Amino acid sequence: MALNFQPIYVLASGGERAIENLDVVSNNLANVNTPGFKKLILREMSQYLPENKGDSSHLFVFPRFNDTPVITTQGNLIRTDAPFDFAIFGEGFFAVETPNGIKYTRNGHFLRNGDGFLVDSNGNYVLDTQGKRIQITDITYPIKVLDDGSIYVGTENIGQFMIKNFSAVRPDSESYYVPDTQKNAVEIPAKYSIKQGYLEQSNVNGIEAMIELINAQRRFEIYGNLMRSLDQMEQKSNEIGRA
């Protein structure tokens, strides 16, 4: 008997989507304690490939990868009282100068390096609204940051955080984000307030992520069991056909 490839292709494609879902959920769970991390979700789509024109019983239907959008909902704020910890409450990202260009982050755990420049935990420079590195040369006076990101050393205004927002972003390395050019991302207004002495937590719910991981594992197992069952059925069908 002829082997029907349609269910095999469908199950194989579904199994591949299950593996992708496992990767996404595992990544979310691994970053549940990463400040400013934004959750990813896997979106799928169905693709129809007409094998026999006009015969609706012979249409190949595949679960296909669509995209993994970043969910930019607000994470909880935790109080640290550290003078160089900052959280964005609202929309937008801190702009950071990296060796590979400007990137964006919600992780406001900053430090003052040996030259007095404000840097992130990776040692990259935090930028002001003029695109310049923020330097704090005198720490004998208190450092205060207003809601709009204006930075004061004593009574002197030394700059303002560059906060950018985009219609769509994609994750980059080291907890950075960049505009998603595949979605034709454009800059949009950033509505925010800066909270000094706070850090934004990941917006991943650890319990929900664990449940999603279990469901993703079960989904993968189901596809594997179905493929094994289908293989056994095909073998039995062939044996009956030979008889």
C-alpha cells in the first residue's frame, strides 16, 4: 500500500514547532530574575499547500513558525536604594553605546567606572539625549534623577537619560533590544517616569513559565507518540496489503 506522507509531514512540522516553543519558554524561565527582561512568546500560523487541485481531502496543512514577539508589559519594581539603580516606569528603553552600535535596555543597574562615566553591567556607556556619554566627575554632592530622567549632581544638571521607544523590538544579546526592522519598526513617543533607587524585574511569571514549560514538553511528547503510532499503523497496513 502507498504510504500517506501528509500526516507524517504535519506531525513532523508540529514537532518542530513544539521544540521551538520549548526553546522560547526555557529562555523566559532562565531570565525570570534578569532585571528588565521582557517575555517572548511563540506565534504560529497554518500554511495550506494544495496537493490536488480542487480536492479538499488532499490539502497539506502545516503548523508554521510565524514570529516571537517581545511582550513589553511593565515588570514589578523593587527598591534597592542604590544611587545608580534606575527603573523605567512606563514605556521606553535606556540607550546604551556598545561596540556594535547603540542598543536599548530596561536593565537600569548602572555603575560609575574609573573615569566617572555611567556604564551598564556590561561596561557599555549609558547615553544622554544628545547621544553623549554621561560622566559624573564629582561624587561629593548627592546624585539625583528626576522623573523625566534629568540628572543632577548637587544643583548642577549634567544631562538627561536618552529614553527611546519603538513600535516593535527584537531581543539582542546581553539583555539588549533593538528595533525590529522585519516589522518596519518606527520610533514612537516614550511615556515614562524614571525611578531612582529601583530596578525593574523581569515581566516573566515564574509559576506560569513552569506550567508553560510542562505543557510544551507534553506537546512534544504527544507529537512523538503520534508519529510512532502512525509508523506502526503504516507497517500493519503494509502487512495486510501483502497478505
